[in-house]
Amino acid sequence: MIELPFAREEYQQRLGKIRAEMAKRGIELLIVNDVANQHYITGYDGWSFYTPQVVLVPIEEVEPVWIGRAMDAAGGLLTAWMKPENVVGFPEDHVQRADRHPMDWIAAWIVAKGWGNRHIGIELEAYYFSPKAHVRLVAGLPNAKWHDADLLVNWIRAVKSSPEIAYLRKASRLAEAAVARAYEVIAPGVRECDAIAAIQAAQIAGSPDFAGDITALPPTILGGENASAPHIMWSDRRFGKDETIALELAGVCRRYAAGLARTMQLGKMPARVADTAKAVIEGMDAVLDTVYPGTTAEAVEAAWRKVIERHGLKKESRIGYSIGVAYPPDWGEHTISLRPGDKTVLQPGNVVHSILGMWMDGWGIEISETILVTETGNETLTKFPRDIHVKS
Amino acid sequence: MIELPFAREEYQQRLGKIRAEMAKRGIELLIVNDVANQHYITGYDGWSFYTPQVVLVPIEEVEPVWIGRAMDAAGGLLTAWMKPENVVGFPEDHVQRADRHPMDWIAAWIVAKGWGNRHIGIELEAYYFSPKAHVRLVAGLPNAKWHDADLLVNWIRAVKSSPEIAYLRKASRLAEAAVARAYEVIAPGVRECDAIAAIQAAQIAGSPDFAGDITALPPTILGGENASAPHIMWSDRRFGKDETIALELAGVCRRYAAGLARTMQLGKMPARVADTAKAVIEGMDAVLDTVYPGTTAEAVEAAWRKVIERHGLKKESRIGYSIGVAYPPDWGEHTISLRPGDKTVLQPGNVVHSILGMWMDGWGIEISETILVTETGNETLTKFPRDIHVKS
């Protein structure tokens, strides 16, 4: 048995909140397809989601059920907190075949359990849940009444408990170490792939006291012309003598992610970079002045926008999002977004990654913080100098 | 512009094969949702698929169209081979919102292009294409006639060209280096996370001549009780004095993945491990004797099964699958599977990762090869001693 990241009471509290929301919406069975949500509820952890995998939460006070590939039920027994009979494997002869689908089997399992005629809430925008899987599930449950349950669990995840915040603090230490390592290894003539190798090694080895985990998004280091494109991967390109490089890195501890973006300058800092950095750092101050319980998400963005407009700058995309349990391909929670129109009222326990990325024509800078909303204001969990790091 | 992995003729040949298959099936527009297929067709490469992203292939001989988030169109201009107007960004205000969906915008774009009343083939089992996205796309294209196009592109990908095989050879070198690194760093008392950090650094840094890429599945090293569970991730657990450890590693070059699994033994090799390894290595010989043009996938598995049954062993799961262009969460191509019932006739240019994983009760061993089907037989692209590596 791998040590659970949390005490059982934590899982019971989560289930209590989920069931209260289910009751409010008239949902008697929740089908959880989002892998991060599955982990949040059960503790299950494995790289097994390339075949279908669901977690079932019945409204009554019984343990949830994990169902995945038979081969991976062994991992369920090692990582999930439920009793062994609540870790269920579908047969190997259902894996990636044209003539049958794991969802046929899962639907039949739900019917056999007596849950086939329930009001079923389901997540329909989970990354590894396909349209075909959904069609097969629905066909196998002809008596179910379906409810859209997208983000039901995510919104509960948006408020973190103290044990969760403790992991986010550890993750923040790893994010800081990753940026520090990037500052060390990136230099003119060094290949991007060698820099990424060193950074990722730091992220994964973690600290002497705890391991690092895979980051949901791989490290991005955007230099040269790539700096205009936020999600380009590395290559064997060598860093130039004079180059502005945006680093978007993370630290992850027991699946909890903290993001930290910083920018470094090789050679001489161009005036446009210095000017933009000044505006962005001032913008971050405005963000931090505005994040407190009772502010809306859109008010935070408005405070930022006011600053950068004064500097003659503009940014189309949102400037932050809720962050927490993270599986690839995304460490955002898809709930709170810091942008116009998002009227979410921030509350203690929310954690947002505010990322001020300015991707200009052929260059760019990024500065971010992972920010906890406290009872009275906020705390930046990531603690690292914000200035552009010049290496000449 | 990032250097394209292939000459334009290679992409034109791929499109020719795809269009021939579209014509055969009466498909006038193909909507490609699978990220690996998108890369195969366009060269587009970025970690941007956590928001919706499609590639459109019209039947007429014009360039395909990439559509993704506006922020990522910059990456499209740097990595895809098409002209700039065929790289299209949907507006930032469509990202992760309850009141609108990127697929609304994409459907409207298709209608505006005059393709709304076509016979449209679509991939419905792609990892990052959700049931909700599909519903919105269909609602926005009321005059389309829909065709199931799952695996249409994947089956074309199953036959590799020489330039693709050249990348798979490079990837195989990196896979071998990753296993060699694992043999070096894993020892009693070493933490799993530190071993993984070193292995992943080797995978990503690559060779002095070319970069390594992210592997679609992270490295798995399964020791101690975890060895019964094939897809468990690492932790800060320390390797024991006597432990059998299964390594499932990969090397990736320009997105082409080669898999290589090996097993190492810390301390004294138990008889059960030695006996099982003997059976598995003999089973691999049977696999390699049976892989040649004209064999069926199921015949390869039958040859393996005959051997291990003679040793009194049994394996439920398939023993291999087609491998090539790989994005997380899977490096398999979902076409050829080496298992009973798969009557695919192997042909020159197929590449399979044959993985003989025996996950027993509390221990396990894995031995694999990435195998190219040649004109006359086969060639193991991965070249590395198969014996269990004992470190005492």
C-alpha cells in the first residue's frame, strides 16, 4: 500500500460536500470522468487513463467505486483508500477493440449494481472521456435520467483545506527550485533540451524530504522567435548571445501543482523588455492588492488591465486560473478565471495561478505567482524575486 | 520557423493516402481530433491541446487547416507547414467558459468556408475531444452528414516511411540510453524519484546530435510491491536490498517513440524470477521468429503463448501494439494489437512494441522490443541485452 496523501477524514469531508451538491441537484449517482477529480475523491493514482476509467459516487453514504482496466486494478488496491471490492477491473479483452467498448461493460456493471434507473450526473468535458465512450455508456443505461455535472467536483476543489495547502507550499518550494535551476543552466550556446533535462530532473527529484511529481504541463522555456508562442516545446536549438527567455515552470508534490513563471535575459536587456517588465511587475502588484475574500475574479483582472493600459499595453487572454490537483494535460481547474465577465467571488482557500504572459511579436515575457486567498487577504505561495534575471 | 521533421513531399504523400481512403468512404471533409494525427498531417507541435484543437482535411487538393486557441496560432505559424491563412485561432473569450464553446466558433468557421453541408468524417475516440465538444460541433453543423472516421489516419500511420524509421532508430538509441542510465542509478537505498529524475534527464537531453522529447508515458520503474501494478508512478520510496524491478522506458525523437522494457534485480535473484525470465526471453524469441510480412497479429501472440504455457505461465493482456508518433497519454497507435482475434496481416513498415509484462502477485518482470517489419522478416530497432540485469 502506497501512503495516502491525506487522512481518511479528508476524503470523507470531500465526499460530504460532493453529496450535498448532488442532493441539491437531484443527482443520485455521479460518474466522474476527470482524472484529477477521480484522484481527489479516491486517492487512485496511476498512468492508466489512456484506457477508460471512471469513479462512481452514489448518493448514499457508501464508498465510491473506481472502475478501470483489469491490469490497473492492482494499482487501485495500492493507491485508493476504498475496500478492495470497490476497485473494479474491466476485462482485458475490452481494451481498444472495434467490436466492444469498456463502457459497455461499465454500464452493465452499474445496472447489475441496481443503479441503472437513477438520476445520473456525468462529466461531459473530461479530457480522456470520448464522445464514443459516452454514446456507449448511454446506450447501456437506457433507464437513467442524465444530468450535466461538469465542474461539480472542480468547484468543490477550488476551496483548499489546510492539508492541501501544505502540499501546495511544498510544490511552491519545488517551483522555486526549478526556476533557480533554469537560471543556473541556461546560457548562450546551451541547447534547450539540455536545459529542460536539468530543470525536469530538479522538478522530479524534489527535495531531500519529499519527491517531486510529473508536472501536468511540461516545462516551457521560450526564447528567440519561439517567445511569441506560449506552448511550443523544446528542441536542440542553442540559446543565443542576446535573448529574452520566458520560463513557465511548476513544482508538484503528491499531484498538487504550483506554477511559477519568470523571465531571464541573456546579454543586454533591450529597452522594450525592461519597459514591459516594469509594467508587468506593477501589474502583479495591482493583482496582489486586489486578491482578498469578497473580490470578484473580474475585479482582479480589471486592476491589472488598468495598470498595463497606462503603460500602453494590452493582453487578450485571461491572467489567471484556479490551480490544485493536476494531471496532464492541464494544471488549471477550469473554474475561476481572472478575466472580464468572471463574477466568481474569491473566498479563503482559493488558490490561483496568476500568470502575466505578454507574448509579443517575436519576443515575450512571463511573470506569475501562485496565490492563496487567506481570511484577510492573500499570500503568494511562490516566493521568488520578480525582476528579470539578467545573465550577461 | 522551427525545422520541419520531414520534407513537404512526405506530408503530401500522407495526405494522398488519407484522401484516397476518404474518397473510398465517401468522406468530403475529415475532422481530425487526435493530437498525434494532427501532428502527422500538419507538423503542428505544441502543448496546446488542453483547449480544443482540430485539423480539417478537405477532400480537394488544398492544404489542411489547423484550428486552435488564438494564443497558439503563433505556434502554428512556427511549426506547421501550411500557409499562414491555414493556421486559424479561435478567440480567447471562448476558452473554458460555460456560456460558449470553441466548437461553436469552429463549426461556424466550417460553415463560412462552405463545408457545412458535406459528408464529414470525424474521430470520436480522440483523447482531448469531449462529448460536450462533439455535441456543440454537431449542433453548429446541422446540414452535415456524419461518418465515423476513428482510426482512419491511425491505420495509415501504421505503415512507416524510411524517414519515419530513421527517427525511430534515433528514438531507439535514446531508449537504450535510458535503460543503461537506470541500471547505473538504481541501487538499494536510492529513492525512486531520484532515479526517475536521472532517467528522464537522459531521455530529454537526448544525444549530442539530436534532442530527446517528452515521452508519451512517463518512465515507470516498478519495484517492491508496486511491481504487481503496471502503471503506478514513482514516490520517495527507497529501493530495497533485494528487489526485482521492472523498467518500462522509452526514447522519443521528433515525437517518434521507441519503447524498451527491461528488468533488473537488486541482490540475489529468486528462482521464480529466473524461471519466469527464461520463459519470457524464450517467448520473445518466438515472437521474433513469427514477425514477418504476411503473419497475422494473432499468430504472433499464439507463438508466444505456446512457449509460456509450456512453462506453466499465463498472460491475459495483449503482448504488443503499433507504435510511432506519440503524444500523452499513450504511445500506442490503437491499430495493430498482438492478441487473439486480431487478424491484421503484418506488412513491411509496421512497427510494433512487443511488451512481455508478467505482473505477478507482488512482483513482476517486463521485457520488450520495438520491432520493425521488414520486406523479408523483422529487425529489432531496440538493441540491448535481454537478460535480467543483476546488481548485487
